[in-house]
Amino acid sequence: MSAARQPAPCARPDCPNPVIRPARRGRPPIYCSPARRAQAQRRPPPEPILVEVDHGSLTAHRRPAGRVWLVRLRRGPHAVTVASGLGRTTADHRAAQIITIIANRSTPAGAAID
């Protein structure tokens, strides 16, 4: 004789439904439904990549304050400086080139080639 099976809570933190575990062999389910399993395994979309043009070091290249620029890539809390010590026009041009590369990167698989 086996003891009565108690329903277990769903493994998804915000799901109040119990998991009905059948009395069969094999790995027992931990989610209440296939839809809840898919929702739990889905990852949130990544934060967008931002291209920033900002003032560089005030003492860089012996130029006056406000004349030295840098280009930075940022995603969430992470950032990397791509170029520094640039003039404003060059920094804007470099940022535009990076944006073009990032925008073209997101072409879906199987799309038409220009």
C-alpha cells in the first residue's frame, strides 16, 4: 500500500496552482501545466544596446573642456568606451557607424538579402 500523494506547489514562483503528480514511474512533473513550464523557462528580452556620445576627459590631448568627446556602448549597467579623444563631428560619425552595424545585425534568419 502506498501513502496518499500530496499535491506539490508549482515550481514557478508566482503560480498558486498545485502540481498533480501521477502514481507512475519516471520523473515527476514540477510545473502544473506545459504553459507554466514554458513561461518559467522564457528569458526576458535583453536590454537594448545604447550608443552614447559624451564628453571625454577634460585634460585629454591638451584641448579645452567641452572639445574632447568619446563614444560609449551601454547595455543595462555594463558599458564600454569604444573611442575617446575625438572631436564632436568624428564622435557623431563613429556613433552613426556603430548604430548602422547594430541595426543591420537584427535581421531575422531567412530574410531577403538586399
